[in-house]
Amino acid sequence: MRYFRIKPYDVLSRVAGRPLTTPKECNVCRQIIRSGETDLRVQFVDPPPYPDVLGVLFGPEWVVTPGLMRVICKFEPLTHFAQVSDVNNNPLDYFQVIVNSFINISKKSIRSGKPCPECGCGAQMNLNHIYVELGQGLSPALARIFEAKSVYVAREDLAEEMDKNFDIDIEEVHCN
């Protein structure tokens, strides 16, 4: 099974939002675990035109157009979406993608440190050449990297559909 990294164009600045989950301390490494925000209010930091996938500066959040949202739902129906608003709380034509599936990074992509088995913190990644480890029978259409929560990957069939019909930047990752 082949996977591709989705590379959002970081053009949104977060103005407001609320945590997806309450930040908590990891029981093993004592790092504070945050999973990003939802109910985002954002502003654009670059002028249009914009691609179909946008990222939030300094955060793991990313948003897609309604057409791309429908494609993701077709391949990964359990993915959640949230409306995104502008500074004045007017809805934008983008929806935040909330991904609940995770896959692990391979040891080949760890530059230093050792990831915590509980939360994934504690290692520096080489994101230029990503290697992932797929568990037996594990092949979600859309997933986050457990040790690098701002990195999202799409299975080959979803990535091809996205790349064929939308303005999106993807690159293949290596599977062990």
C-alpha cells in the first residue's frame, strides 16, 4: 500500500478557536498533549488565488474546499469536518478536516530522540523523506502521523483522486 503526504499551503492565521480536546499531561513523559483547535476563525495572510487545501500557520489544523470534503467523505466516511469562519465570524467556503486515524513513523525518519509510546512526543523527525510503519491490516484512507501530529497522509487511491481533480500538493512517503 502506498501513501502520500498532503502538504497544505500555510496561508491562514488563527484568530480564535477552541481546543479539540482538553490539553493534558502525558502519563509517561509528562509532555503537555494538545491536538489542535476547532471552530476556527481565521484570516488569510496571502492574497488569492488559494488552492483546495490550506493550512493554519503554526498549527496542525488544515482546511479543504467543499468539493474536496466530499471526496474525503467518500473514501474515509468517519472523518469529521467543521465550518471555518473569517475574523467577523462569517462562514468561509472551507471546512476543517479532523482526522482520528493515526499511523506511526518509522525509525528511519527519526533524527534524534525517542518517541514516547503513549503520546508520540520526544523525537525530532526528518520530514524531507518520511517513512511510515503500517500495522498488519492497517490502511486508513486518511491518517495523521502519531509522532508528528501536523503531518497528514492519504492512501494511494484517495491521493490519486485528490491530485487528479483538485489543486493540491502531495508527495509520496515510504512504507516499511
